[in-house]
Amino acid sequence: MRIGPLELSSNLFLSPLAGYTNLPMRETVRELGGLGWATTDLINARSLLERHPAALQLAATSPVDRPLAIQLFGSVPEEMRDAAVLCQELGVQSVDINMGCPVRKVVKIGGGSAMMTELARTAALVRGMVDAVKIPVTAKMRLGWDDDNLTAPDLVRVLEEVGVAAIFVHGRTRAQGFSGTVNLPGIRRVVAAARRIPVIGNGDVTTPEAARHMIAETGCAGVSIGRGAFYDPWIFRRTEQYLRTGVLTPEPGFTERVRVLRNHFERYLAFYGEATGARLFRRVGPWYAKRFGPAKSFRRRLPTITSRADFEAALAEYLAWRAPFCDDQGELLPKFQPAPLVASFMRAEGDGDAERSAIPVPKGPVERW
Ligand SMILES: Cc1cc2nc3c(=O)[nH]c(=O)nc-3n(C[C@H](O)[C@H](O)[C@H](O)COP(=O)(O)O)c2cc1C
């Protein structure tokens, strides 16, 4: 598939997840394969223009972190335009506009999902950005503000007119937050509204089968995965293979999970420095540990780590504790396999709603993304 002039290696996208989809995570996921495109966490356009260190850190990238879009939020046309130009100067491949964020501090200033309520104003702002840069400009939205205002199809038509290169749509409304399940007919209506540009579907995709189901039900050109990548950074590789060949490859084993956990941790340290990196990793490590089988003591220990030595000691202790229950590949012997919490969560489409709703939304101000 293509976005503007760019040919992608797959039609799978990593959704922006503020606080998680930083350079260390993007590099970790990309290394595992299957990912066609990634986007930064949302960045305040004004902060970026002011070269605020936190904004520049969110925009940080590397030669392997390609293709990359910077996601901007804001509502002042001149700021959004100038920030888009700055993104182009920073060398990224695309700029994405956040039109889906329901968080009060973003909506209050007319950004995020508030942009879905004022089509003419939004169109003028976006035109200013598109006209100012050579790189493609994309938009990420929800289905609308609430069930009575499903404006996404109208917005898509307007955005296509002003030159947007692709649309990402999370199949829920702003009012819905993360409740209920993703509305595939709603995404289908957005797909139907676009005349030429690709629409990428998003929401609740946690398995290769769910990705295929979304494509089949909506006709979307690609699938963007957010929370599913917390649980399963390998999801892009397995999904890409499944969509291409119909073959579902096995999930990674324990040794591979530990290897990638450690790589992800080391990237945090390299990027943020040891003390900050270890502290920030406290909320990432437990996602890996959820898939280890019995790991209660390790999961409890992760949120206290302060250094590499601490992390390695916690891991070594856990591996030593686990060894008697494992075969020589490090896999749990069948009699020690836990009740399939993860297996049921990962169960394929169809009866998957209950399991999918089990993907927690991390606590904090982004609870209602
Ligand atoms: C913790 C968290 C942070 C998020 N941050 C962003 C963000 O910065 N920009 C954005 O457009 N969407 C953000 N989202 C929404 C996701 O990109 C995505 O649309 C949503 O989670 C649905 O996809 P999923 O079910 O695959 O997670 C965030 C979601 C979560 C849970």
C-alpha cells in the first residue's frame, strides 16, 4: 500500500500510544518485523515550535525508525502549519494530525476530537499544513463526537478535498471512550466516504485473525494496532505473514520474550539514561511479564527497579525460580501451564469481544483516549 508517494512494506501500523510509542519501543517493534509505518506519541505543535526539550525528545528518531510520522495536536492554524514545516525539516516521512484525542486539556483548546465538530475550520487549518509541506499529511480520528454526531465520513470527504494523504480511524466515538467494542460498520462508512485515499482501521485488534476480520468487514486498506502491541510486540510480524500467506506462525517462546524484554529495557537506558530509563520502564516490563506464565514475584518487583543491576537481579532471580518448572527450552512443562488467560485473550475473532475488552487501558490522564 502507499501513503502519498511512499510505498510501504506492509499495511500494518503502530498506533500512537502516549507514554509508550517512544523511539525505544518503535525500534524494538520494528526489529521484530512486519510493521509498515509508525507514528510518534502526540506532540503539542506549539511546544515543538518552541523546541521544548520534552517535545523534541518525543520527536526523536533514528535511521532504522522509518517510515515515521510525527503526530501533532493543536488548533492554531499558523502553529500547526509551522510545526508541520519543522517536522519536514526534522526529516520524518509524514505529519499526522490528532483529531481523535478526547482528553480535556486537548479538546479544551479546540484540538483532538473537537476538530471533528467544526468541519470548515478544520479544513482550513489542514489546507494550510498540506500547502506548506512536501511530505504527506494524514489525520487520525474517531467516528465522531457521539452517536448523534458521527461526522467522520463528512470529515474524510472534506480532508480529501484539501489534500490529506490517508485517514486513520479508531472505530469508537469520543463519548464512548474505550467502552464497548469497535464499530466495524462505522469504519466501513468511513472507508466508503474516501474516494482515493487509503483509510486505515483501528481499534481492538489483538490477533492476526482480528486484523483480517477488520479488513474483510470494512474494506480498510490497512490496520493500525495500539494496545495489542503492548501485549504482543510480535503481532505485526505474525499478522503480516498471516495476511500474505494465510499461515498463522507460532507465538514466540519464553527465551525470545526475555530477549526482547531485555532489548527494550536496554533501549530505554540508552535513550533516557540509566536512572530515568529504569524508572520509565517500570510500566513497560509488566506487559512482557503478563505473557510469561506464572511471574507474580517478578511482576511485583518490576515497578521498583532503579538501575540495570536491579533489573538483571530481578530477572535472574525469576529465571532461577522458574527453572524447575521448565523443559530445556525454557518452556513451562505442560503440567505447570497456567489456565489460558492469554490464550483466551488472544482467541480469534468471533467470540472475541469479551476477551478483547480485557485489554486494559493504562491508568492516567489518557484513560479515555
Ligand atoms: C495509553 C494510550 C495512549 C494513547 N495515545 C494516543 C496518542 O498520543 N495519539 C492518538 O492519536 N491516539 C492515542 N491513543 C489511541 C490509540 O492510538 C488507538 O487509537 C486506540 O488505543 C485504539 O486502538 P487499540 O485498540 O489498538 O489500542 C492512545 C491510547 C492509549 C491506550
